[in-house]
Amino acid sequence: MIPGPGNGNQDHWLARWQTRLSTARLVADEGWHGGSPADPAGATLAAIESAQKPVVLVAHSTGVYSAVLAAPLSLRRIAGAFLVSPPELEGNGAMARKLRKLGAYTREPLPFPSVVVASRNDPHGSFEHAGDLANAWGSLFIDAGESGHINELSGHGPWPEGSMVFAQFIARLTP
């Protein structure tokens, strides 16, 4: 579970899912909360490498950036990725400015099954941008309708619809 800044609180769906999934681990990169993360993939990569079993990355917001950045460094351990609300690098918001400093998202296909879930009215990333990333990564693209940033502020505390999509995704992964 890789949250974006401010998404590790108990009301966010990632935190709620973590409490219900016995093998889930929350990866927090404190660098996102300050100026700019020194190593946006470092905490994610460390968590992947310490896992005893294959890993399914579940990421939200800037966590998507960290997950995709870490993925090629630890391919043998990743079984899949569930990526929600990838933010854009364009724009004047603080999130976009931080991401621009780190560089563009990879455009290489992900070498494992993946899903990108995006909203049509996310203030941090357009639906078209998310669809373009999903296409480049070879991910299944899920339209979440007008759901904002898909976090507790947009009314997605437990996010049961997302949980159902995630369960279907996990069921289709090969062991």
C-alpha cells in the first residue's frame, strides 16, 4: 500500500484496506510531505525487497509515481499493480511541481498485470492523462466516473467499489 502525501490517515481507503488485509504493509515516504522526496522509490523498493512472497503494489496519487519508478528495479518480486489516481506533472499545484522535479513517468509497458483507476474530475490529474498512462503501461483502464481524487475528501473512505475491483484483479493473478 503506497499512499500519496496525506493519504496515510485512518480515513483513507488505503489505510482501511490495510487493516482488513493481513499481509498488507503501508509504505510511507515522508519526503513527499516536505519539500521533495530525496528518493521517491526508496521506501517502496525496500518494502518490495523485504517481502517474503510476491508483491501486489496498491498505490494512490504520488504513490503511483513511486510504484512505477520502483517496479523495474524489483521485477522478480512484483505480481501486479493496482494504481489509483495518477497525478499529472502539468499544472501549477504543489503535487505537479514536486513531480516535475523528479522527471516524467516511465512510458515503458509494465512487465506484470496492472490496473489504472481514474476519475473524470480529479483535480490532480485528467482522465485523459490517466488513460494515456494506462495505455503506455499496458494496464487495464477503469473509469471511476466523477469521483474526484478518490480519497476521503471526495467521499471515498472505505471505497467498497474499489475493493470489489481490487478483489477481482487479485483473483485473476497467477500464483
